[in-house]
Amino acid sequence: MKSKLILLLLLLVSSVYAQQNVHSKPSALVSPQINEDNSVTFRLHAPKAKKVEVMGDWEALNGRGTMVRGKDGVWEYSTPVLPSELYTYRFNIDGVVVTDPANPFVRRDVGNQFSIFYIGNGCADYYQVRDVPHGSMTTTWYHSNQLNADRRVSIYTPPFYGKMNKSYPVLYLLHGSGGDELAWVELGHVARIMDNLIAEGKAEPMIVVMPNGNVSKQAAPGETSENLAYRPVSTNQLPGYKKGTYEMAFSEIVNFVDATYRTIPEKSARAVAGLSMGGFHTLFVSVNHPNLFDYVGMFSAGINFNGIDMQLPPYADLDGKLKKYHEIGYRLFWIACGNTDFLYEANKDFLKRLDTLKVPYEYHESSRGHLWANWRQYMLKFVPKLFK
Amino acid sequence: MKSKLILLLLLLVSSVYAQQNVHSKPSALVSPQINEDNSVTFRLHAPKAKKVEVMGDWEALNGRGTMVRGKDGVWEYSTPVLPSELYTYRFNIDGVVVTDPANPFVRRDVGNQFSIFYIGNGCADYYQVRDVPHGSMTTTWYHSNQLNADRRVSIYTPPFYGKMNKSYPVLYLLHGSGGDELAWVELGHVARIMDNLIAEGKAEPMIVVMPNGNVSKQAAPGETSENLAYRPVSTNQLPGYKKGTYEMAFSEIVNFVDATYRTIPEKSARAVAGLSMGGFHTLFVSVNHPNLFDYVGMFSAGINFNGIDMQLPPYADLDGKLKKYHEIGYRLFWIACGNTDFLYEANKDFLKRLDTLKVPYEYHESSRGHLWANWRQYMLKFVPKLFK
């Protein structure tokens, strides 16, 4: 009865202020509720719904759960105990898939919004804000002559940047298909990962540069002059997908960063890494610019080369370019993939190719598939190896 | 039949990739659809729903509309013709209030997410990205000795900042209750407004500084070390609400900005403005620091002084402080309010007070209430008056 009264009261308060746009109604329900044993309870007030399911990205039960209707029309479901990570989820209410209306925290992944929560005491402690010195996050624009456009880029600068007479190494970090310059920031939690690794002394203070890898778009959906008419889609639906243009124009980004930020403008102080399509980009950015980067990271790289014109100059003679890159020299060629990733076999084939060429690398194999959980966890392993 | 097949196909694609987290399913529905006459059509696939309503923040029909179920379970509703603005809306599906699952673009306003769209050919043209030189947006942290904490602040720097040997005036822009350092960025669209006004020559290139006005919180919800446990609420539910601490510590923010950015560190090159609670803050920041700001803007200011201890030193002797500020001198004291705002009478009372004191001001009265639409439109009027 009490909760019914609270709901009624909240509805009244909500409608009184509706015209005034004071959207301050806190939800009467707690959802998600992180339980002491690291299970999670979801709640939804949907008195007229017939069936409600939770659809999440955790491994247990394939992230699915059927909610049970309780009194007052509140549906509830509790997950099994979950390992530490950042998780995303949505509710399927009688076939309508939506974010959790009681959870104000969401992230966009390609074309959909997802509700989020963290399970701590593990890797997700690096994805959350701690009481440590914080770096800064900037979105700015550089001009590309080769792409004939101003292009948006996200840049992390470490704590105390600009406060001391100090220059920094730079990690260039590339997103996957359907992503953009915000993907590593919003879903990758790069600023928190860097702040926390640096605070623990596990990573060198560095600048992280996250460009937009969609050559026909200047910025993320909603941030170009097309505004909301450019809806997020997989990058392979956009013009210019994997034509080599981006990889060949990459030195423009490096030049912009070296001209604008307090960098150490040397190969020994530069790394490039990327996930999925960004791993493909990383491969061809590095081998086509063998004097730019000493550190390379390929995370679940999209290197099945399906539908790619491998005769295009940026992609042609990959074996020769890999051998040349090895001859010129690099410090780290780090490859990681999940053992259920749909790109797992392509990555294993690529390792054999490197073995045949006698091109050295480090390989990390994780469980699970083509997931942000893996890419964040790869960052925790890759970043501490840089610039040491 | 065709659309049923498409939906089935999309559901299949969606579930195949669910484990791999490739959330690339574009919606089969177009929603919202901006029509040529500037009406808007919403669509929702909800075959089992009994009643679906649109709840928006436009004025016509109080932003409400009842959707009509069509074939294939797709509900549809079209608004009247809407004037140019950024609008927010949600769907009420049988009592569950959610964002539009077909619209990837959302904004958080205090504790809720809202779907958004723009109606162009008017003020909203300033809220959208145009092909003009773009400034940069940064979130960084400063240390407050008086509040004994690192605190997060959003900073806009204009196009070509740092590229020329030039210093800039600074606008300090304060959020309302329930807001934070992201409110003016995300809902106020400050970066686009500034880029577009500067490109048209209507505004001087300037730096815009948006601090967090909640003294007991270091940053926005989700961005403090409480992480998601700090859920957004109205600021008056947080400790330290309107105790004068923030206003008295404000010079620390100015000192940080002058030490860190290419500013003109003079009163003639500083403005302070704020909405609602931020208008209250603006009043007491300016009169308590009469040598800091030459330009003051109060947007729908929360100056009913209800529940405030007006004997606290920052708030005491307001009349005397106003007269002194006038004696010392300022260039602009700009006050704006909507004629249906719940703070309208309080603002009219304040104007009478200024009249009695013979303290000069400019007043702009708009239609409508306590709305982001008004605050964005006030920016279009206020910013061109600065630093000229």
C-alpha cells in the first residue's frame, strides 16, 4: 500500500512540473540493485505487461532472464553472481526493447542505447572513478587535407598535463565498425582506465588520441552537420569503408597532435592500437608508416580480409611490409582475441602468417567473443607494456 | 507483410550477434520523422500494447499525444506544426515511461533520459552542427581549497584557440538545481551555440567555463568516486544547498581558469550567468566579488529566497551589496524570465527592488516557463551583448 501511495505521489509531482520541465522525479524503484554477493536485481513497474525479459551482455545464462511479476505490478529478476565488469542491458517488455526507466545511466553502442552497471572488486575497479588525480578529456577538430575535411578527435591528457615542463608519449587508439571518436571514451572508459593505471604506477603518463575512423564522416552521429539525419550504422554501410584512405592519411593526425600537444615526437614514444575494424586499421597504419610507431596493439582485429581489395596500394604486399617493419624494428606487436570471437580463426591464421615470416609478436588469448568487456580488459594488459 | 519480414529478419540478426555485442541493428521504423511542414511523426512497434502516449516538452497540446495502433502493431502519432527548437520526449506505454527505442539520440535531464529531435529554420539552427570552424570541449578538474576537493569543470575554447597569439574573455555559465557541469554542454548545446554565433560574427570569440554548483559533489552523477551510487536528484536534496559556500569559493575557479587558459584576466573580459539556481548563484557570486565581473546574466533565476538563511554572510545585506556593485560599476546586468515561469513573480519583485535601489538592469521577458528552450534562447540574446 505504501509503495502504491509513493508511486501515486510521484506521478502527481511529475505532472505538476511537466510543463516546467523540472524533470526531478527520482524513481521509486531501485534498479539495478547490486547485491552483496555480486548478483544483480532488476525491477520494473509495468502493471499491464504480459511478459518482461532482461537482455544483458553477461555470460551466465547468455545474459537472459525472465522477470517475475510481483504485487503492485513490479517485475523483478536477479542474475547469478557476476564477475567484475561493466555490463549493459535492456528490458524486453512484450516485444518492445527499451532501457531501464529507473536507471539514469546509459551508453550508446552503435545504434542503440543500453543501461549500464558495474560489478566491482576486479577489472571494473579500473573503469570507475577513484579518488586519484584525474586527467582531462577533450573533443577537438583537426583538418585533414587528404580527406578534405575538419575531423573530430577525442584526446585524453594525463593528470598534471601542462602543469610541469614535461612532454608525453602518445597512444593512438582506434574504434571498430559502427564506432566513432566517442566509442573508446564512452564504452571503453579510457579516461578512468588511464587515471587509475597511472595512479597505481602501472602505466606511464601518456596522451591518448581517439580519432574517427569513418572516412566519409567528419564526426560521430549527431556531431556532424548532418546532425540527427546521420543515424549510427555499421561502418561498412558508409562510403569509403576499408579503401586504405584512412590509413594513408593517418600521419596527418600524428602531425596535428605533435603540433598541438606536449608530445615526445618520436617513434619510441608512439603506440597505435585498435579493436575490430580498428585492429585492421592499426595493422595497415603501422606497416605503411614503419617509422612512426614502436608499439602496436590489435584487439579482436578484423583481419579476415573479406571483401577487401587487397591490391589497393595500402593493402598490397602485406608480407613484404611486415618483414620490412620487422627489419626497421619495433618494440611490441601485441595481438589479442577471444576464443569464441567470430574473428578467432582469422586471428589464428594471421599468427601463423607472422610465424612463417618470422615476424615476432606477443599473443594474448581470452575467453568470450567480440565484446567491449574483452577490449577494456585488453587495455589493462596492453597499456602497462607501453613506453617502458 | 514486407515490414513484418524485415522486423523478423532484424530480430534474427540481433539475436545472432547478441553474444558478440555487435549491436548494429538499425531500427526498421523511422521515429521521429520530421515532416516538411515541421510537424513530427513518431512510430513505435508495440503489437501487444493497449495504450501508447507521447509526452513531449513542446507547447502545443501540452506536449501530449495519443498514438494510434496501425497494422503490424506499429503505433503512430503526428504533432501539430512545431516552432524551431530542440525538443525532448518519451513514450508512455501502458504506464511504462521510456525513451523512443528507434531514436539513438538521448539526453539526461536530472534523473531521466529523454529522446531528442530538432525543428530547424529558427533558433534551433544555432543548436545544431554547421560547417563552420569548431571550438573544443574539455572536461577537466581544478582543486578547491575552500571545498577541500578536486572538482570537475567543462570548458569550451573557441575555434583557433592556441593557434594564434591571442587571449580571450571568459563567460562563467552556471547550471540549475539537479544539474551539473554537463548540463549546459548536453542540454544547453553551448559549443554549437558559440561556434555558430562566432561564425556569424554575432559573438566575440570567448572561453565558456561551466563549473559544478553542487558543493557536496565533486562532479556529475556517474563521474564521482561514488560512481553510479550517486543518482541524480534535485540539488536541494544534497548537503550544502545554498549555504553561500559555492559563491564565496568562486574566485578559486576564476584563478584556476586564468592560470590554465589564455584568458584576458580582467573584469572587463569576464561575465557570469546562470539559470534557476545558477541565477541565484550568479547574483551572489557577482555582488560578493564586485571587482570580478562586468557582465551578469540571470536566466529564470531562483530568487524567491524561500528557505534560505538570508543572514548568512554571503546573502546578508543584499541591498547594500547591490548598491555597492553599481557604485563600483558594471556594464550589463541582464535578467530574463518566462511569463509562466513559477519564478516569474519572484523575478518581477526583484526588478522592483532594483528600481527602488536605482540599480540599472536590462530585462527580457519571454513566453513559457522554466524550460531549457528558454535558457538556450536567452543565450542567443545574452552572448552577443558580451565583451563589445
